[in-house]
Amino acid sequence: MPKPSVAELRPVVHPAGLKDRRSGEHWAGRLYMREISLRWTRHLVNTRISPNQLTYLMIVAGVAAGAALLVPGLTGAILGALLIQLYLLLDCVDGEVARWRKQTSITGVYLDRVGHYLCEAVLLAGFGLRAADLFHRDGAGATTEWQWAFLGTLAALGAILIKAETDLVDVARTRSGLPAVTDEASVPRSSGLALARRAAAALKFHRLVGGVEASLVMLAAGIADAVHGDLLFTRAAVVLLAAIAVLQTVLHLVSILASSRLR
């Protein structure tokens, strides 16, 4: 069977509204990755690789990104960032292959969500271990400073809880026999909270604990550390990401409870 062209693929695998989804499409997907993924997808749609297998590969790439951060020096930061880009690519490709073959499934959606939970948590935990100087980059007599690993784990827990808070809205509504939440229901009933939510959305600081954004922060910290000669910037970034994760966990929960999403 001949490979479909990009022009043939696009209307099927990128249906109207895909790139405009309010919370379902990453900015990097809209900016460049969806165009790259189309070129990969056209080579994969006629193979025996299933969409779920591609999702498993996505998870492997994401977990490997967290493990790569344990490689000392700038090399580890670069590997982590590159593997997260591969993770994002596979996250696009698995759905595109599924749509072309008409093999979309609840299992695929479930695996995708589990993959995002796991990979973003592993990335942040790996960053904490990197900051802890697990392999004593700062000197032969150095000891591992586990407080940095704790902060990385705290950031990972926050990233998981933020996603769980969103997903559990659908769980709660389904168990109560309610339809899926609408965008209008996400607006807080309090005008003050609504203003604060719009300000937070405009600043987009909460995105820094997402996989792609976090990997770029880690890469920037790795470059700065290479110039400075220690782990100062990596450790500062771990503190920043942990603080954002904890704060966003609380604010997101308050935002949900103050909106109409659970009504």
C-alpha cells in the first residue's frame, strides 16, 4: 500500500479544532511539532506498529529523559531536552496514526494520560537528583545533598496532583451522572478569583512544571552551570519548579472549587 501524502493525511489526522483545543494541544505542537509529526506519521501508518505501541514508546522516551538528567554536566541536560522533544513527537504521532487507521480507543486515551503523569514526574524527580549531586560532580569528597532530591520529588508530586485535579473533575461528574464540563463552567464564580485566574493564565508561570517547559529550564540551568562551574543554577531552578508546583496545586484546587465545574 502506498504511503499517503502529507496533504492526504492532514485533514484526517489534524481535524478541525485540533490545534485550537483549549487545554489539549501544547503550544509546541501548534508551533512546530505537528508539522514534524505529519512526516513521521506518513511512514508509520502502513506499518505493524500500533498506536498503543507508539504510546508505550512515548512513555519510554519521557522516562529516559528523567534518567538522562543523571548524566553529569551539560551532556545530561542536552540529552534530557532532546528526549523530551522525542516524547512530544511520539505524543503527536500516536494519535495521528490512530485517527488515520480509525483505531482510537479508551485504552489509548488512558495510556496517554498515565504516560503524561509518569513522564513529567520522573523528569522533575530526576532533576532533583541531578541537583543533589548524586555522582559528586562538585568534588571527590562531596556528599549527596538529599534536600535537593526532596524538592525535585515535591515538584513531581505537584505536577501529578495538578493533572489529577483536572482529571478528577470528569470522574466526579461522570459518577454523578453529569455531562462533560464546558469551558464556561471553568470560570470562577467570584469576580476576584476570575481576575486572578486570568492574570495567572496570562503569565503562564504554571506551565514551567510541564515536561517541555521544564526541560528547557533544565537545559538553560545546565548551560549556566557549565559556565559557572557548579550546580548553582540547577539548584535554583529546582527551588523555582518546586515552589511553582506547590503553589499551582493549591491555586488550581481553589479555582476548581470556586467554579461551576463540580455543579
